[in-house]
Amino acid sequence: MSKILTGIGICGDLVIAPLFYCEQEISLPTENITDINSELTRLNQTISLAKQELSDLYEKTLKQYGQEKASIFEVHQMMLDDPDFYESIKNFIENKENIFQAIQKTAHNFAKMLADTDDPYMQARVADIKDICKRLISILLGTKSNYMMEQPSIILAKDLTPSQVVTFDESKILGFALQEGSANSHASILAKANSITTVINLKEIDKNWNGKTAILNAHTGTLIIDPSPEQINQAKKDLEIIKNQKIALEKLKGTKTSTKDGKTIKLYANKNDIEDIDKALNQDPEGFSLFRTEFTYLKASAYPTEETLFNVYKETLIKAKGKEVVFRTLDIGADKTAPYFNLPKEENPALGLRAIRLCLTRQELFKTQLRAILRAGAFGNALIMFPMIISVKELDNTLTILNEVKQELKTQAISFKEDLQVGIMIETPAAALISEDLAPKVDFFSIGTNDLTQYTCALDRQNRELLPFLDTHHKAVLKLIEMTVQNAHKYNKWVGICGELASDMTLTETFLRFGVDELSVTPPNILPIRQKIQSLDLSK
Ligand code: PEP
Ligand code: MG
């Protein structure tokens, strides 16, 4: 009898292969120690061996996956260097706990501390702490943290650490089926970077499934164990369809995003950071119109300096090879926070001190970012965009600061891009309703449908419980989009859509009929949407 589990598909397509169960639980000594000094010596030796392993892994990952992925192991080295982490293990040992217990208890406490934060990025670091703990223990036990598979398989595991992902034999990994996992974890990031078919949150997995045939489908978020011949036949047909679709989509690379009757729009990609920009380019976007700059801040443990930001933006522009990149300025607050911002606790963070409000309140922070964007602008085709503007006054204040920064750079004789296009996001009903007043002051609008829907329908976008109440095609939202496009066009300004709705193919024709000039979608959606647009005839 086959069994079907449902989880969340993260990336990739569909695979039919045997499962390989990745064992993680090991039983460890529990008795207390008497010789504290020799246990501390063991600790120091183990930590230095772990650092050596991490440095080797860093080099290996750097060659195989590039700097961004390799930096995971730098983070692990930094965590091992954290005096609090070391002190905690040492304290347990000084209280006669054996080294295994001392490491495990420390990892448990640190993991809990991270999991208790409100920040998804910090929560995702729990896997890194567990990874470090496992590494120290496997060194102590003399076991290798390497997993040998005889044949290409789907890895079945409770969760995977980044080191597990990179120590697998890459040529044999066909998929990841995980009981736990999170979309933001480094393991998921590595899986996405390699388009490995991955489904997480599969509830109860069973190690006895090791060796059984399975169908893992990231499109449906399912894992079928011991599929019937009919299910295998169906999966093979689905695979054939996916393969043919891919061949058809490949042919669209380099073609225009135009309807049959000749309406051409810009089809751009959303990007959260510099990571995998080459892979995104491979999907043939015509530019990048939502570079969510806050992700650089979210990954940092302290405010990034102007130089750090400048280098990220410069490298992004160089990698974008002359294509437009719209840098959306810092949208910190609400669901995106980093501890060093010390943001006040708010009753309603989504209605609180976020995005442009925070930047107008902390102007030095804002100016540092603007200087970095303007300076980097000299190295490519940069545009700038401000999030969450709700009034003309706010826009005027923002533009005044931008001009002050330009003036400062001029006075300091620092080269920068003077005439870069400036736009704002329309992501509140207020902004849409006064878009006629905002349009003359900017070069473009980009409609953020994620927040526009949240604020128009008063539905918290983070709250899964509200899904039954969510109508993503709500007439109020569509009316606000149409109104925004009309107001922008009155002043000959272009309008894009950069929220998730831009990828909704059932709305593509509606958006084109509204007169939208640009759509910004996640990279895997570029070619399917181009295909959709090329199939439309707006004259009919
Ligand atoms: C939006 O709100 O639609 C948007 C694109 O911005 P973010 O999702 O980053 O809030
Ligand atoms: Mg938004």
C-alpha cells in the first residue's frame, strides 16, 4: 500500500527514486566526570579540529558553490569563536558534566534562545547551532559527518544541516524529503541554489522507508512512498509534461515579452540579495526591479558600513551586466527585524515603525544607504525606490534627504550617479488613492500587492489562520491597481507590479489591459509569464 505525505514544496520539480534515510540520532555517554582539566583539554582540541574541518569545508564550498554559500561555514567558525558559547560549555564541564552533555546542553540553550526571537532569520540559525554541536560530537566520537549512498536517491531526514547538504555526494542527490525544515534555512538555500527537488514539513517520516521507492513532487508538495504502478505511470507522464514545458520555455529566452497584437512590457525579476544572481539571469529577466536591500541588513550582526553596502550594490550591478536594477531602500520593521536595530516592541508592527518611516526617523542610517546606492550607481544601471510612502509630505522629505546626500557627495568630490530614476512603491491604499499627487514627483511607481492586499483588506499577511478570508483577486485591490496605473500615465510615468500577484497568470491579461508597463516576478516565473503574454491578443 502506498502512503502519501503532504508538506511544502521548496524548489525543483519531480523525482522518482529510492529513499535514503539519513540517520541523525546517536546515543551518548551520560555519566559525570572527575577529571575536569583533561575534559577541558579535550574540548580545546575538539574545537580546533572543528575549525580546521570548517575551514576545509569553506574552501570546498567556495569552489563548488561560490562565496555566498561558503560564508555559512565562516558563520559556523564565528559561532565557535563566540566566547559565550565556549564559556557555557566550560561552565558545564566545571560542574562535572561530561563534554558531550556540556556541548548538547549549550547547543540546546543557544538554540532555544534563537528560536524564541521574533526574527525568522535568527530562528533559521537554530539549524546552524545544531550543526556545530553535531560536528563537535562526531569529532569526539571519531565518526565522519559524511553520508555515503550507493545509488542516486532522495534523502529522507528529520532535518538537514548545511554541512550535511554539502557533504553528500552531489551527483547522487535527487531530492530532499524533510520532516521539519524551514524555507529560510541554509539547507533550503543550498537546495534552491542547486534546484534540488525539496519538500519540507512532511510531518511524520519513518526510517523504515529507507530503500523504498518514492515519488517526490515539489509542485504538489507531496511524497509518495511505495507508489502503485499507476502512480508511477502518472508521475512519468507528469515528468514528460514538465520536460516538454521546459524545452518550450527555453526557446523563449531572448524573445520579446509582447502580446500577439504588439503590446510590449518589461518582464523583470525580484531579487532579495546578490546571491544566485547568475542563476536568475539564466531565466532571462529583462532587469531586476525589486532588489530588497534589507536582506543584507538581516544577514548582518551589526549595521553594515557604507563600504560593505557599496560593494554589495556595485557587485550586483556588475553581475546584472547593464540591466536595470531597482534598489528598494531599507524595508526593516514588521516581520523583518535584526536585533541590532533595537526596534521598539509594538502592538501592531505591520502598522508601525517600518520601511521609510524608520529611515525618516533614523536619518543617518538612511543616508549611509543612499550614499552607497548612489556611489554604486556609477557601475551599472541603478534605479532607486522607496517603500511604504503614504503622503506627499513623506515623499518630499525623502527626496530632500536624497538631494542632501547627492550634495554631500558632490562637495566631497566622490563620484556617483546623479540622474538615476527615482520611484516609490504603491503598497498602501493611501498611496494608491493619492497616486495622482505623487506621480508628478517621481519617475515610476511599483505596486507592492503583498502589502496593498494586507492593508486594503485588513488581513495580516503573516497569519496563516486568515487564509480562508483572503481573496487575492479582491476587487478593491484590483481597483486600486487600475487607478494607480491611470494616474501614473496621466503624467507619463511608468508603472510596474512587484508583489506576488505579478506572478498570478490568471491576472496577467487584466494587468495588461489596465496598462501596466512592467511585471516583476520570481526568476522561475519569468519564462512561464513571457509565454502567457505572448499567447494574449488584447485587440480581441
Ligand atoms: C509588497 O508589499 O508587495 C512588496 C513587494 O514588498 P514586500 O513583500 O517586500 O513587503
Ligand atoms: Mg511591501
